Amino acid sequence: MTISVPATSANLGPGFDSLGLAVDLRNVVEFHPSKFFSVSIKGEGENNPKLKGNNLFISIFNEHYNRLTKKKQNFKFSFYNEIPMSRGLGSSSAVIVSAIASAHEAAGIKVSKRRILNHALVYESHPDNITPAVMGGFNVATVEKSKVFSQKKHLPEYIKAVVVIPNKQMSTAKSRTLLPKSYSKESSIYNLSHTALSVAAFFNEDWEILKIASQDRFHQKARMKTLPELFNVQKIAYESGALMSTLSGSGSTFFSMVYDEDSEAIATKLTQKFPEFAVKILNFDNEGLIVDK
């Protein structure tokens, strides 16, 4: 069986813990029953021996498989990872979602994407990454009574993502300690109105207004100060024609939405200015979680 989950970019400026979208950069896991338990990793994380012995995927998989079947079974797992770790592209959400989906498939139990999403909430309390990881596309999501409620927008092919991936990781937990413990009424209204405008812009495909709608007063500046080059990444992206340019999740990746026809020029400009960072042009992913047998 093969399970794949896309990378995600969350927050999207003002939509703190509520907005996210999926990009076509995937982690894939293949697995089958085996006499002996084994793990192999190719791509991101393959040189980290700790991942084989202390693997979040295996822990979640075993928890759900044992709950569903009441029995133990060895599996051979092969991981093919494209999503950079601790870079704000939803690598942990991809692990959580793929583990839960894999356990249900291994147990022979059909389960809806919505059920998988709600199971994932146990391990990731914020729905901004796990929702697009499962559903694909652009999503606005909230949590009520331990369930995720969300709406999805299919993203058209004529817009692309340009991501700038620094050579420095950022911990989500650590970056949250940099944020204020409270916000003023003015800042709260600012982010609320800009989040609402962003959602309307995505659903109406009014991309030109996103440069205004995606402005934030809650988290971006505080997090970007730990890697000041990101302020220049954003500045150059906008000067080169980006429709929006925001910190991806808690960083360190910077996400820009661009028209397809502008993507090469914008990516080239960013590569020239930041040769030590990786720059990728990515399609948006509208499928989310994919299960193949």
C-alpha cells in the first residue's frame, strides 16, 4: 500500500492557526506486512539515524493499528520524503496524517478524510496545516468540540507557489515563545479583517487584493527577526511581482503566490539574491491525502 501527503503552507499572513494551503511537494510511504519490522528512509531525513529508532510515524501508526485490530503485526516501511523538516512546510502534519491513514488501510478499515482529519487533531491542535494536508487546496478551518470544521477552495493552474527555503530550521514550539502573550483590540481587528478579506479573495479568485489582505500584526515580524534575511526575501518577492508573500507556518520557509507566467522570473531573482537558500517553483495541490493499493 502507498500513502502520500502534500506539503502545506499555513497562516498565510493574518490567518493565524486557521488558514492553509497545499503545495505539490509530497512525502510518500510504502508498506506491507513482513516477518520483521524494518524502516528505510530516502530523501529528507535519510541521514538522520534517530528517525529510524524514534519515528513519530511508527508511534502513531502502531497506536491506531493496535486500537483498530487488537493485534500486533510487523511491517516493512519505506519512506520517500520531499518535504523539508522544520522549515514551515508541514512536515510533521504530513507524518501525522499519513500514519493515521496507513494504520486504517493496514487494518482494512475504510475511513473518510474528515475522520482522519479529526484523528490528526489529537496530535496537532491547530488545523491550519493538517486540514490542507488531508483535503488539498486552500482551506479555512476552525475547531469546535474537538472537531475540525473547514471549507476548501480548489486552486487554479494559472497560479503557482514560489518557496524560498533557508538553510536554517525553525522550531514551531520555540517560535511561539517569541510571540506576545496578548494583543490589542486594534491589532485583533486588523488581523480579523485581513483574514476575512483573504478568504474572500481566495474564494473569488481576486488575487490582486492579496498583497493587502495578507498583511499581519500577530506573528510574522517577531518570527522573521530570528532570520532577518526574510524581510528582504519578502521585499524582493513583492518588487518582482508576487501576488502575496508570507512566512510559511512558523518559518523558516517563505511562501509567495505568483502568476504562472511570472514564476520563472521571480524564482530567478530570488535565487540570484539568496544563493545560499533553495528556491522552488511548485504547483498547488488540490488532492491532499492520496491512498493507492
